[in-house]
Amino acid sequence: MGKRTHTITMTVGSLSEPMRLDAYVVESDPRLSRSLFSRPDTQITVNDKAVKKSRLVKGGDRIVVTYTEEFFEGLVAQPMELSVLYEDDHVLIIDKEEGVVVHPGAGNWDHTLAHALVARYGPNFTTEGDTTRPGIVHRLDKDTSGVLIIAKNGPSHRNLARQFKDRGVEKVYVALVKGHLGSKSGSIEANIKRHPTKRKVFTTCSDDEGRTARTDYRVVAQGRGWSMVRIELFTGRTHQIRVHLASIGHPIIGDAIYGGDDRRPLMLHALILGIDHPVSGVR
């Protein structure tokens, strides 16, 4: 584990009334959380003077936040059995199991898919960018199962990353949700932002906040107190499907964060991933 220091500077915009420093900072930058203010190595100044987190800020104040972040220094080989759907010299496509973390991050530094890729292909399997995420073009939440594509070389990584960025990838999921939906099909279009106080949770918001998000759904089966829905994503926001379905009163079964209880695994599966092969161009 290593450490790196970050310094973030911000100037307070127009406020209708003074606002607490900690609340303003957390609301203004999603990289920051209230827990930062409790760390001994965090330094915060307002107009070049050290202040308490309860200090009220007003329009025009200059805030500087300096904090230290832990980061993962390297990957070691940690074998994991992978369910391979397809593989050639350019890509690996797997059916990720529920419970598998895709790459190292806070609270999950070992036994991720990235570690398994190093075990499978060797320590030099690093393609583009972050060496702690070899070949990782996109991700699925830890508790979401389903199809995931990994690039096996730099050109393939760049090609696939561009397809995701340009929204040229078809993404279809299937989920079991609570209750019976009022309509057999529909489209949920609601902006998504990070929750103002729960930093690991997201929520829908007004059109002038957050990031645009669209989720289409179609009911394919129903039972006593549940519905199976086929879902197509047109954007890829964090927790998008979970947030959108919860927002219309039908959280995914097993989703403890968004109201689906925690008595069973999260009933969300990435069913289809449609891409153009990075070399042949075949869909």
C-alpha cells in the first residue's frame, strides 16, 4: 500500500445564505467525504487561514483542501476460476460471478478479477493506463453477475474504450424486482447524483443536477410479489439500474442499499454485451 497527497482548490460561488465548510466541500467535489475532516493529515484553509470544519463559508471564499489517499502499488498473481464465454488473441469475455470485485479499490485490495488476470497472463499483462486495472475496459458492481469483456492488448483496449465512450455498446440486463410494475414496459429518464450524506449511495435528482441517465425496461415474467424485467441501458452511471428501479418503487430483490433487503444475493445479471470486435469489426 502506498500514499499520495492531493490538493484541491475551490472558490465558493454565490450562496443564498452561509454554509458550513464541511458541507460545502463535500457537496462541491464527489472525491471528498466528511470523513476527511477527521483525519489528522487533512489540512483545510479558507482564505489562507486554517479553520474548523464548522466554519461558515460565503461567496468568494477560497478553500484549499490537502489530504492523503492510500493507493494500491502493484498486483500479484492470485488465481481464480473464470467462466470463459469467448477468447482470442485480442479479447477475453467472461461470465463474472456475483461477489467478484473487478479491480482493487478501497476495502477490496486482494482477490479481484485484476489479480486473476495477472495469474492467467503473467505480470506484464498491463495494457493501457492504470496498471492496477490490466485489460479492464468497463466494470460490473461486485454484487452484479454477468458478461464482462477484457482487452488483451493496447490497441484492443483503446478500440473498446472508444466504443463505450461513444455509447456504441449494447448493454442488456435481467433483474428480479419487488412487486408488479404498473406498465409492462417503459423508460426511466432521471438524472443521477451522489447522495449528499451517504457517499457510497446514489440518488435521482432534478434535471439541473447530476448526470443524465436513461433505463428502458420490459416485464417478461411475474410471480407472487415479484417481476422479472429485461433492461436496456443507454447510459452507464454508477448503480444506475438499482437507483432507477428503486425510484419507481420496485427495488431489485437482494439490494440492501436501495430497499430490496439483504436476505439473498442481488438479483441483477448482465445478460448481453454487444460490441464490435476490435480487430475484425464483426458485431
